[in-house]
Amino acid sequence: MLSLPRVIGNHPETGSLISASIGRYGPYLLHDGKYARLTSTAEVFDTGMNAAVVKLAEAAAAKGQRGGGREPLAVLGVHPESAKELKVMEGKYGPYVTDGTTHATLPKSADPAAVTLEEGIALIDAKAAKGPGTKKKKAPAKKKAAAKKKA
């Protein structure tokens, strides 16, 4: 434990150091500010250069799967007014059409693969005209009446 963080060596492609250690959230590998999770504490001491490079590559590939790097279900074309590309994406609450800034949910009856450019433009324009959602304000807490003093 006193030898941590353990330096595994220089990465063959970048030349930066790869180190293994145990942190607040468990064992990990560190390379160029990027982290890869290890499955057990024993791996901190047993992991070699080849295994470390593979784990770091897998961690880098998995980052895109968390949300930002999703592939569109369909690319509809370019919006004539905003000149932004319209795409049909799969989301947590179902398919939606997006131009990068405005997201319009597809109706449940619509097939995501069969949406046309005209339908996408109509959905985006309707959502933009509707404007952003409003948040409801919490009612302020009621004050209790002061207790009456006994004489």
C-alpha cells in the first residue's frame, strides 16, 4: 500500500505515464488525465502494460455510450430557415427530432424511420413557437401564529 500510486510505465503511443492506484471510488488507472476503472484491488498490483493499454482504450470507447455520442436513427435534411441539420434521435422518453438546440418529441403514432423532412420542420417550428417550459414556484412556508402568553 505504501508503494501507491504504482507507475506501470510509459504509454506506447503517447509516451505519457500510466499509473495504477486506489482512490475514493475504488481502484483505477490514470493516463493523461483520463481514468479507467479496475475491478479489484489486486489488479492495481497485477496489471501490466498490455492490460493497462487495453483497459484505457475500453474506457475511452465507453465514454461515448453515455449520451453525447449517440448515432441518429435518421438524418432528415437541412432546416430551410435555420440551416441546421435535422435528425431523429432515440432518447430516454422515446424518439425525438432535433436540430441541435431544439428537441421535439415524436408522437407515439409516428414511426421514427418514416418521418419526413417536412414533418420534422413542422415539429421543430411548433416546439420553437411554444417556447421554453415554465417552472412552478413553491409556495412560501406559512408562518405560525405566536403563542399567547399566560398572565
